[in-house]
Amino acid sequence: MSSTRERLVDAMATSLARKGFAGVGVNEILERAQAPKGVLYHHFADGKTGLAIAAIRLSIERITASLTRKRAASADPIEALELWLEGMRQRLEASGFEYGCPLAATALEVHAEQTELRAALAEGFRALQAEVARTIEATGIPAPRALELAVFFVSAYEGALMQARVASDSTLLRGICATLLGLLRAEQRHVIPPPKERP
Amino acid sequence: MSSTRERLVDAMATSLARKGFAGVGVNEILERAQAPKGVLYHHFADGKTGLAIAAIRLSIERITASLTRKRAASADPIEALELWLEGMRQRLEASGFEYGCPLAATALEVHAEQTELRAALAEGFRALQAEVARTIEATGIPAPRALELAVFFVSAYEGALMQARVASDSTLLRGICATLLGLLRAEQRHVIPPPKERP
DNA sequence: TTCTCTCTAGACCGGTCAGTCTAGGGTGGG
DNA sequence: CCCACCCTAGACTGACCGGTCTAGAGAGAA
């Protein structure tokens, strides 16, 4: 049995991924979590914003944990990344191209005065980049370059996810993922050249 | 002297780039355009949505025209792309990391039932990809591959723009742009090898 | 039992939302 | 001159927004 608080955060996380911060109403969240209004303001002193921040943290925790798990289960880190991307793509498709990145929509509509929300988003992206970078490092690519690649990886993926959403078609997303994984494999081969055949 | 209609569309275009569709209120638009409410519903039968669609079309028209102009002014298409990216980055910086992509924020919060808005966004991205593809083709890279690269280019740029926004820092954006332009130059060299020196 | 404290509960608040309605100004044609 | 028509104008509407407030349920300690 989940607590009311957990149900609230979970409901907010889903809604943020679907329509962003401005697009979602607290009443809608409360209804989905089967909770009255007082509960929200009991658990989160600053209301909608506080709930959104908790939801962002939860989403990032889930998404990075998923990659960690995939990495632990597979000998090839790039394959782990591939499975991870595939999982997220399937969720997008299963939702009728509604469920995108849990941070992206909010990231694009937040404004400068909402400092706490912005900080949570920035921290979320940083954590995401770091987790991807850790996976890339596991291929043998050195750390600084791995981070560079991770940032590039996240950027391209986010952009592709967005375009797949509006097009209601994931072909573009599949293509971008394949290209990204291809780039990583090429870089890996360059770093650790395959053993030469000896006659 | 701009017409009331033009001022409305322009104000909406700016607001969409800053906070997306759900994040902007019509009253705010009307105030910025110095127009009363009746005008909006006179020019746009379906109100906010109609205005947003017009604004999306205007934004895409402007942004593609800007690239066309840069391409006409420069002998090197990749240099044209570079200048274009630089222009957009400067606008982001000048606005205090508020003014991002005019389509992106809306793209991530629109839902399936808003078919017209979604269609306008999809068409916008298609036009943007096509214009970038045209520029890449001008480097000598064949058309199908140029489109592939353009899609990749747009994705990575959108993702980077988003991350730059939340981080209030354009270093990441600069890096991604440099990488993208590097990839294009590498591909161009591969297609048209430089003339060999003859002793 | 009784006191206390955390969490639940929902009526209620002012404000703002998108959108409607009626009236009036201005300009071109007759 | 006057009529017609396009555009401007803003008061107004009901719904919904995020947020507040008071009341009470329930568990644990004494």
C-alpha cells in the first residue's frame, strides 16, 4: 500500500512527462491520486512547485536506476544503453506518443524567477548525464571524453524524443538512437583497437 | 506601422518560445500587443489555438528564411550553418536564457486531441529539417544522407538548447554546435576528398 | 482513558483563465 | 451625404486556477 504522499508524487511525475508544469493542474493530480487538497499542502509547504520538484527527483532516480540495472545485467555497456533507450521508446509508444521525458517539458517552460524548480531540473540533467557518462566509461573510453559524449548523447536523444512526440512516429527516434550507438561503438574501437590476427 | 493582427501573432510567437502554449495567457498577449480582447476572436475564430498556429508558422518562416539568407551570403554552407546557430545562441543569451526554440516548449506539452496544433508543429519541424538538409546538400553530400544528417542536427540542437536553458549557461550548447559542425565537415571531406598534391 | 500530534478531509477564497457579446469607430463606395 | 462593412473596443461570463482554513480521524504515549 502506497502512502498518499507517494501517490501524489507519482501522479505529478506522470503528468509532468505528459504536459509539463504549466499544463497540469493540482486538482487533476489530486483526483488521480485520490487525495483531498489539504494533503498536498501538508506534505509540500510550497504546493505545486514543491510537489513538482519531488516528482522531478523521483523521475530522475527511476531513470538512472534503470540504466544502472541494465548496465549490471549486460557485459556490453553499449548494449545496456541500447536496451535502456528501447525501454523508454516503448513507453512513449505505449502511451500514444504522450509520455516523453519527465524533465523536458518543464525545462522549456520554466522561467528565471522559479529558481528552485530550475535548480532541480539542472541537477536532474546533471545526474542523467553523469549516469550515461559512467556507462560510456565502462566501454573503456576515458572519463572526460565519456562525459562529452554523454552530454551529446542526452541532447540528441531529448531532441529526437520531442520530434517523435509531435510526429506521433518513432522512426526518427529509432534512427537517432542507432546513429548514437554507432558513434559510440566507433569511438570504442578507436580507443581499444581489436587484436591483430597473427599469421 | 504593423497591423493589430501582426502584433498579436508576433507577441504569441515570442511567448511560445519563452514558456510554451499552456504557460502563456491570452490576456498577457493582448496587453503586450496593445489590443483588446475582441480583436483576437475577430481574427482567429478558434482563439488561442488559432493564434498559436499562426505564431508557429511565422516563427518557422522567420527561422528558415534566416538560414536561407546566411547560405546566400556565404560561400561555405557549413559556415552559414555556424553563423545561423550563433545567431540563435546569442538570442538565447540576450534574453537571459529564456528565449529558446519557438516550437519546442509547445511540442512537449501538446496532447493528442489538439490535432491542429500538433499538425502545425509537425509541419514546422519538417520545414526546419528540410531547410537544414538543403544547406547540407550544398556541401556536396548527397540528398538522402543530407536529410539524415539534418534530422540528427536538429535533434541535437534542440536538446542542447533545452539543457542550456535550464543551466543558464551556453557552454554546453557551444560544445554541441562545434561537434555537429565537425561531424559535417568530416563527412564532407569524406565525400569530396581534397585534391592530392602532385610532386 | 485522555492527551497529543500527524495526516486526512473538503468547503471555501480571491484571482485569473479562455471565450462571448454588444456597441462603436473609421473608411471606401455609391 | 449615407450606407455598409471591417475592425476595434472592453465589459462581462462561468469555469477553473492554486492556495487557505478549520475540522476531525486515528495511532501512540502516558
